[in-house]
Amino acid sequence: MAQLELKSKVLSILEDKIQLIKRDEGAIYLVGPIRLPVNLYGETIVFQWYCWLQCDEVTEDYDRLIDSLSSMNLASFQQSSVLVYGDFQGEEDAMIRMHSICHTGDIFGSKRCDCGYQLKQSMKMITQHGTGALFYLANHEGRGIGLFSKAMAYILQENGYDTVDANIDLGFVDDSRNYDEAIEVLKALRSKPVTLITNNPRKLEALKNAGLPVSGRVPLWGDTSEFNENYLQTKVKRSGHLEAERTYSND
């Protein structure tokens, strides 16, 4: 009886924070919002955080879902999440960033890429704008090749390969990232137009092809150094990233 009461209390706390997003195959379970104070350039900014899980099973029995969590071994694979700022649902204009996970850049502060800079700078741009969301996308490491393969790609790059050739010669395509889950979550959180923070036309195309109202694009270049100059040039020359309005910062 005590165990049942405990489960009932847990469910009563969580069920209003779980949203079911049905897909053609399976479903996405979106958990949040959760108040998350973040240290952004020395200032504490409060975001609302959501995390989501893609499952093959579709159920509105959240007690059953909670019971299954411990057997899913979720720590062995990644889940994506989103930081929301301001009145994301209601404001007429919002900025969003679809940010691919970068273990070396986001966590270690690697200068071999501009990912860490783009992560923090886009969060700053969203807060300055007043409302928006940063989607942090799992399974996108190294443009979708994974961290271990990315390490091997880095070794190839140290021996004269560029980013594109390194991925291809390891048996991958240049860019295998998929934005479908993030787009479904975005649709659940907002129906009004968004401005996308990106240099990558594939991200813009993914949103438009999904029928999302996109009001514009804001470029995000910066943190250029001797360590990532070739990488950034490759993104423009070989991966089609948009160079217009590109600015440089060595801060």
C-alpha cells in the first residue's frame, strides 16, 4: 500500500509536466517546463528547460511510462532538449537555434571549431531579443558520425584532410543530421513564425519543408582563430554555409 501511494504521488507531480507528441511512427514524450537558472557570461539568466524522448510505444498511461524508465538504460544513449526563454508560445517574433551537440567545443571549449562560441552566443542573442529557444540536439556529434568517429576524423584532419573528406573517407556522408524530432517539438511549443539563428541553409530548408513559418535568418559567425580557420572555410566552400554578413571575433 505504501509503495502504491508513493507511485501515485510521483505520478501526480509529473503527469502535468509530460506532453505526448504522436508521430507517424511512435511518439515523443516531452517533459517540462523546468526552471533552469543558467550562468551566461557571468550573469544568471532563467530559462525554461524541456527534455524529450522518442519511443516506439505510444501510451498516455504515464505511470506505465515511468515504470519503464529504469529498464530503458537511458544513460547509454543521448536525449535532446530545449531551453526556452520568455513567452515563446505567445510572442509574435521569436528567435531559435538548432544546435548540434559538440562534446569538444561545448564542454571542453575546443578552438578547433566554433560550436562552443555559437552555443553561448545564440543563447545571448535569444535573451537580448526577449524570447526564443535553443534546441540542443543529441546524435548530431560530428555532423552525425558520433564522437568516436569524430576523434578519428580529427586525426585525419591533422594529416591534411578537411572536415568533409575526413567524414567521407571514414564511410559517412558529409552531413547526416536529422531535424525531424526537433521540428515536432517546436510545433508543439509554438505555432507562430520564428527567426532561425544559423549559417547552414540545410537547417533553414528543413524547417520550411516541414511547413513551419520562418520569418528570417540571422547569421552567427565568430571566434575565428588559427585553429579553426580552415574548418570555417570548409563549411562555406564545401558544405554550403552562408557567408553573407560574416563577422570575425578573436575574443
